[in-house]
Amino acid sequence: MAFFWTVAALVVALAVVWRLLGAYMVSVYEGRCGWLGFLERPIYRLMGVNAETEQTWQRYGVSLTAFSGVVLLIGYGLLRLQGSLPLDPQHLGAVGPAVSFNTIVSFVTNTNWQAYSGETTMSYLSQMGTLALQNFLSAAVGMAVAVALIRGFSRKGSKTIGNFWVDLVRGTLYILAPIAVVAAVVFIAQGAVQTLAGPVTVSDAINRVTQVIPRGPVASQEAIKQLGTNGGGFFNANGADPFENPTGLTNFLSILLILSIPVALTYTFGKMVGSVRQGVAVLAAMTIIFGAWLAIATVAEHQPNPAVAAAGLTAQPAGNMEGKEVRFGDTTSALYGVASTQTSTGSADSAYDSYTPMGGFAMLSGMMLGEVSPGGVGSGLYTILLFAIVTVFIGGLMIGRTPEYLGKKIQAREVKLASLGVLVMPLSVLVLAGIAVAVPAGRAGPLNAGPHGFTEILYAFTSAANNNGSAFGGIAANTRFYEITTAVAMLLGRFGVIIPVLALAGSLAVKEYVAESVGTFRTDKAIFVGLLLGVVFIVGALTFFPAVSLGPIVEQLSHGKFF
């Protein structure tokens, strides 16, 4: 019953967020919101940017790529020089070259895959000035790309799609920063740690035991890690650590923050293209996928753990509690996990490696669908719009018409760009996972043998290529092989999709509107939602079904039942 009320409260809160935050983001990206102009204008002067000048998609893409490259190099340098920089009360020293490269690639691409334990590797300066800063910037980049694509649909005869630097600044200054500050205050009030005072040493004189308890600027990073669908935690235990996620309220707030911007962007999309119904259609498809995968995960995790049952404890009324916090329980942990993996967040309040095979399948396959339900900040919207273009192309073939979407003719160039954006992720996952199972360095990574070990490998590359960042904890992510290959997957999964999306935005922006006729395929109706779901499922199923059959499905069947 508590789970039911949690879901009901989440739905109500998201409905409010969808309308209010969605409308607010429209005003931000259309330049009608200027209450922080006293900060915004000096930033443009410092950057040497003319806020009134717009860019073609090529210049927008070059600016985005150059910015990401520069912050990547700066972040790498800060991690390598960590031992010589201030705010290092534990005297942790420099981060190794491979870990530094993997980590900064991870945070710049909004993946936040962590091949290290945060509390024993990163100084306060690295946590705040490198990682938490990238949580803001990478999220703002994703939102900027989504808005650029929306402008491609909403404009006609235009050679420009906006100004990357303006979109970056406004997304950070007007959307991410204010919400993150408020959320951080709530986390602090609930007991999350926020201090620069260093770790605490606790001594037990009776048992002659001394323990060092790490602390740091945790709450501020926790807020933006969830809001920006980043996921990288201050502590290795992530959202299961009470210093990061102390109460049921912060757990609920985490889920709400994760879903807020991706959900609200569907309203922003509908409003900016002139039809809120179009945004509702996209949101409906996202909601159906999310609900279905939540049902799979909660049912699976409410079953007894097979390993525990085999050990003689057949009565497990609380479900599979292996690897879960008793504060949150089995079904709420599954809700958090689905929210985190159906977006590009990847944070966790439980151990996904300890889920039942079908519970793990829900986390894994949710990412394999492209993380479009509702996906990461910006990335979820622009990815599902790629699927939408493929959908109207297929619909056009069915009725023998040139496909149209939002008044724009979808021709060969648009279909090719959309198809490229859709296929980058599965190609990256399958090729790199295939290499991993074929070479000794890759096979040495998983802790477990058999189907579960294969799932650990497959999950790692699915998470990296989808810029998610979660993992089955059994994988040895801190080896040179996985540090390099997952970094490659993260870069391909981010920029291999962003560049086609920007090219698509430029191609659409220059087109004129075509008049709607009786033969026009309506994309704000249930039939479009159904066809869009079919395309998403078919692409995911045909691409990944053989792989998941060798992993979680065969593992589940080995227990003698499917659920």
C-alpha cells in the first residue's frame, strides 16, 4: 500500500512539474526570462559571445564539441594534479591516468560511470570543481541539443538553430542552478552531509577499534546528480549511503528530480512547436514504456531471492531484500532503479547485481530501448524524436505518401540522420561487448561465471553507451581494459548521437511547412503513439534479444520459472 501511495504522489507531482516547469523552460529558451540578467550578461562578455547572433547547425556543433573538449582537458588536468591542489583534507594524491581519463569522459558525457570509490579517490576540489561542475554543464549541453532540435521543427526557411553558448548559459543559470540549490537545502535539512571539515575519526576504546568516517560537500552534489540525470555519487554506495540519501523523503525527492526535466521537456516541445498535443503524444509513449518496465521490475523484486531460498530461507515475505536498504524496501528500490535506468541517471539506492534475473533484465532492457522513457535531460527527448521520424517514415510507406512530421516533409536525408542516431548505441554496445567476451582481459572482468557474468559485461557497455553510468557491481570496472573501452562507448553514445541530431535540426529548420491534408498522418493521435511504441520495441528487441537471451533470460529459466 505504501508503494501505491508513493507512485500516486509521484504522478501528481510530475503532472504539476510537467506543466509549470515545462512552460518555464519555454520562456527561458525563447529569451523571455531575464530575472538573472545581472549574472547572464557579464558571462557573455567574459566569453566574448554576442547573445543576439545565432548559429548554423555546423557552428552550433563545433561550439558544442570544442566546449566539451576543453572542459574534458581541464578536468583531466585537475584530477591528475589533485595531490598538489587545495581542499584535499585526506591527502589523497593524484588520480591515475587511466582512471582520470575514464572519469572525466564519463562526467563530460553525462554518464557518470565511476570506476573508483569516490570517498577514497577524489578530493573535495575534485568532487566540487570537476565532477559536480560537470553535472551542471553536461546536463545543460543535453538540454541545449534538445531545444536546438525543437527549433528545427518550429522554424521555417531558417539557416540557424540558436546559439549554443546562450542555450548553455541559460539552461545552467535559469533552470539547473536554482532547482539544485533548493533541492540541496532539502537534502541538508533531512540529514545529508554538507561540510568541508574533513573526515571524522571515531574510536571505540573498549574494542580498541578506530574508524575513519568520510564526509564532504555531499548534499550539493546529490541534488544536481539527480536533477541533471547524472548519477555519480560522492560515496561508492551512492544513493544507498545515508549521508547521501538519509530518509524516505530524500529518496522520493531523488526520484522526482530524476524525472522532472525529461518529463517537463515534452510540454516544452509541444508548446514550442505550436501543439501541446504533440508533446502529450510523446509523453504517452514514454509513460507506457516506463509503466510496463516498472511492473516487470516490481513483480520480479517482490519474489523470493532464489539463492536465499536455496540456502533454506524459503519464506521471504518482504521479497528480494538482498542488496537493498531496509529503509526503502523491495518495490520502492525497484521504482528508484527503473527511474534511474530509464533516464541517463544511473544512480542507485540498491545493488542491481543482487536483483533477480528478471529484475536485472528490467534495468538492462530499459536502457536497450534507447533510454527514451523519459530518458535523460535533453537526450531522452531528442532520441525519441529520432524514433518518431523513423515512425512517420514507416507510416508514410504504409499509406504511399511522403512522410511528414510537424508540418515538415521527412525525406531521405532526415531518415538517414535519424537512423544513424538510433543505431549508434546498439552498434557500440554489441561490438564492444563482443570484444570483451572474446579477449582474456574482458573475460577477467566479471565476478560471476555463466549467464550472470555475461550480463555483467553486457550491462557495463549498455550503461556506458547509453550514458547511464549504473553497473552490475560484480564487474571489475577499474581495469585498464574496461577503463578504455567504456570511455570509447561513452564518447560514441554521446557525440555519435548529438552530431546527427544537430544535422537533423539544421535540415528541418530550412524546410518550409507543408499544408495538412486529409491524407496527412496525424502524429497527435493514439495510432501514432502505438506505432511509435512498436518501432522502439522492434528496434530494441531485434537488436538485443539474442544477447539478453544468453544473459538474464536464460538465468531466470535456470531457476525453473519465469516469474
